[in-house]
Amino acid sequence: NAGVMQNPRHLVRRRGQEARLRCSPMKGHSHVYWYRQLPEEGLKFMVYLQKENIIDESGMPKERFSAEFPKEGPSILRIQQVVRGDSAAYFCASSPPTTGELFFGEGSRLTVL
Amino acid sequence: EDQVTQSPEALRLQEGESSSLNCSYTVSGLRGLFWYRQDPGKGPEFLFTLYSAGEEKEKERLKATLTKKESFLHITAPKPEDSATYLCAVRGSGGSNYKLTFGKGTLLTVNP
């Protein structure tokens, strides 16, 4: 039973470029969460999605960041015009609708030069 | 707003030296307290969920307990492979009653 799959694992971008991070949830899971982790800080909630719906994006910066979870295919976190402060580890987690546990992927580590 | 504070920030133990990690929380209507383990460069790995005060759960050398204000992760006779960052998170019944709010974690190092 494959876990949450994230790619790429590592991504390097120059300032002003776009970053796209992909997440495939565990089989049977229909809820996807994105979290960001900065050095010396805890995991910070960004956005919660179900298929074709953004349920809560209260943790996501208002500009440059967007997320989607289409009917087919992985969830995508998109960061436009990246800045150095966007450098972080971005984790995706999924859960089934009936239990509370979130299961995390291995993360995508974004470095902005 | 839900809040989680973990202590200590870092803990260094000798192999076999038992100890406890603390997680204090403030939440509007607890709907679950979660413990995760995170190894360097990896994603958090789920360990336990606790739902009500007095509840306890065990897994190998780890035991998690819960009161109305805090949770403890007890580590009995730890081994070097228990070295990791341990994360605590809560889910409340407030407006955002699905997301988990995490503490900053406790970095545990077990020396052989």
C-alpha cells in the first residue's frame, strides 16, 4: 500500500521563477493537506483540499501561492515568482474521510537562489 | 486559536535512560491529540492519537498519556534508533475543525 507520494523531493529555483510541487494521496484518501516547515519552526498549515474543492486556504499567503486537487491526478501546490523566503520543506498529508490521522509524504524541499 | 508547546526543545539521553517529553496544549474542544516522529530529511511518521483525558497508548518503548491540559510521551529504556524529533499536534472543534496544529517538536538524541 503506497504511502503519500510527493515530487520532486528537491527543487532549486531562481528568484522570480515558478515552483510546482505535486502530491498523490494514499489510496482511498480523498483529503489533502499542505504544510510548510521552516528551520527551527514547526509545521504550519497552508491549505486543505478535497477533490475539486478548496476547503480552507487560510494558511496560504494571499499572493503567489495557489493549490488545486483536480478530479484526476495529483494535488499541486504552485508558487509563482518565488523569493528566498519561500525556501522551505513543503509537506503534503492525506487522510480518509472517517479517521483523524494525517499521513505525510517525505516532503519537497524548495531552495530559492 | 489552538496552541501547542513542547518541552524540552532538545533532550539527550544515554541508551537505557528512561524519560518523558511534554506537550502542553490550548484548544477549543479537543478532537484529538497526535504524536508523530520525524527523522532528518523525512516526513512525519504517525505514532498515536489520543482523544480523551486518561487515555493511554503504547508502541514498543513509547507510551503516550493525556490529561486535560497536556500529554506526555514516555520513552522506556530508549535505544539509539529512537533518536528523532517528536512532534505533538492537536485538532480542535473550533472553526477549522479538521487541520492539525503542531508544536515545534522535541529533538531526542539517544547515545549508545
